[in-house]
Amino acid sequence: MNKNTNAGLLILRIAIGGLMLLHGIAKLSGIEFIEGMLVSKGLPSLLAYGVYITEIVAPLLIIVGFRTRLAALVFISGTLFAMLLVHSADILTLTSSGGWGVELLGLYTFGALTLFFTGGGKLALSSANKWD
């Protein structure tokens, strides 16, 4: 069977970017709850607007394959921020069914980390820049 790494990277880009994009779209109705969490942790509420970059802009760039490595780095920063801010108590836990407490965020993070190291592949909008 022939390997088709570029098709695999396209599927990974669509899956990681598309699924996170849905989270970002849901936040278009408001991010007051994120602002509240930030303020309660002593952080400026302005940081809440970063969710639009990490959950909408970066996923769109990943999906189309433009500056995939850079977008993946931004995406990873968002997943790690969410993991530490919202789900820190779950990082070292297992769910009742045996899964990691932050399994979904872990899949997003490691999928984006894969794209950071591989780039978007040849089936991307851009593949000539070092950040592609």
C-alpha cells in the first residue's frame, strides 16, 4: 500500500482545526465567563480575547494550510492555557472510564504539535515558507 502522508496531514489539519473551530464559533456569542475566570485568577480580562485567535484564527489557518507551523504553535498555546486555567485539577486524573482527565485537550495539543513538526504538507494553501 502506498503511503500518502500529504493526505494524512490534510485529514489531521481538517480534524484538529475543524473541531476546535466549533468551540471558537460557540464563543462568538460572548466570552464573559472566560473574562470572569481570568479575573478570579488575578489575570487581566483582556486576555479572554485571545480565545478568538486560538480557537478561530489559528484553526482556520490550520485547515487551509497557511503558515501551519505558526498557527499550530498559537493553537498549542491556547490549549495549554485552557488546560492550566480551567482544567488544571484534571491533568493528573483519570475519568471513570479510564481516560485521561484532559483527554480532548491532549488530543488537540498533540495533534497540533504533530503539525508543528511536520508542517501542513503539499495539500496546503502554502508550503514554501519555513512556517508552513
